[in-house]
Amino acid sequence: MSERVRIGETLREAKAHLEQVSARLEALSKALWESIDHDDPAALEAGVRFKQGYNQHRADLEQALARLLALLAEHPAAGGPKGGEVPSERPNEKPADKPTAQGAPPPGPRPALAPSPLAKELEQKLPFGFMLGAQTYTSASAWPLFYEALLQELYGRAPEKLSRLADAPDVFEIGDRPLFARVPDRLDDPMPIAEALYAEADLAPAVLIEVIKRLVREMGYPLDSFKILLKEKNRGTVETLSLAA
């Protein structure tokens, strides 16, 4: 076996192991969330605090993994640009000739996202779950974790449809900031949703509400099928917010 073939096999094995790390981090994230006792306020608070720390360290590790995988792909034995074994384009094919993701046509123009008129009202409230159709889901009382729970559910229902948002960043963006991406470096505060799928977590509640409205429509659900479960910070009064209101 030549040295080139040997290093090529080693690179492929390393790549497979690194990709497994990402998948196991995702499985651990779900297990940690499910292990929290949501009926015990003290346990819930401690569990959410731990999960937030885990999410931050996981995001850092995922970024490092993405950079390392990109570097390994450049090695000649892995078919990188100097290897010439796996050209990036087929002969006579130009990048512009490639179809869009899943063969879908380029998305049309979308109106700019603006904060919801509910901004003032939401300052004194926290989410603790949502209703989608006839099902109810609970989440931690923090907007980023509520958003993560929603995205995980939508991904579980239609992974390809949600993943396509990362391939058409102009569908969901604020200014020139994409809200979904394949690599974490493109986002200010990347939230891992699945392998090679991240969502922007740095969103004020009033903006997040408008993002969710558009997201619900994009996933094919009527607005009146989705409701957010809210409670007041001080009194703990529970209410339901309909996006169709």
C-alpha cells in the first residue's frame, strides 16, 4: 500500500469519527433536556443552567470540528484542490449551472423582518412551551431554549424542509445576517439544530415572534395552528399567545 493511499484511508477514518462526534453531541443534548424534571422548579432551573453551559461549549466544539473537517478536506490525499482526484466541478460545468437545493427555484423577495408590535408586552413574559396543531410541547422558560425546542420539533417533522432554509439565506435574514446556516461561523450566536444546520439564537423576543410567524408559514402550517405558552415573570400568570392574532 502506497503512502498516499494509506494517508487517504486515515483521513477518511478521522473524518468519519469527527462526524460521529457531532451526532453524539446532538444525541447527548436531547438526553440532557429530557432528563430534567420540568415539574420541580429548582431542578428545572439547575437543569436549564447546565444545558445553557452545555450549549455554549458544544457550539465552540462544533465550530472547531467544522474548521478541522474543512482543513482535512483540503489535503491532496483526501481529494483536495492539490490532489486532482475529486474535481470540484464536472468538465464543462459552471457553478451557475447547478440547481438550487432540492431542485427548488430561487426564492422570491421577502419583506424585511421587523420587531413585533408586542415588544412591550413580551418584556414581562417568558415562554414555557407551545402548541402546534393538537399537540402541546413544554420548554425551558428562556426564549433561546424555547426557540431551540420549536426548531427541534419542526426538524423532526420535516428535516429536509427546515434544512433548505440554510441553503437559501435570503429567505430568512435580518439586514445581511442570515438566520440559518450550514456552518456556525456565518451566525453571531449559532444554535445547533442538526448536523450541518445552525440557527441564529441572538434574537430579541419581539423579533423572534416575527421570525416564528414566517417560519410556521414556510413549514406549511397555518398561523392559527401555532400558539405560544407564556407566563408573567412576577406573578406567574399563564396565557396563550396566538400568532394569528
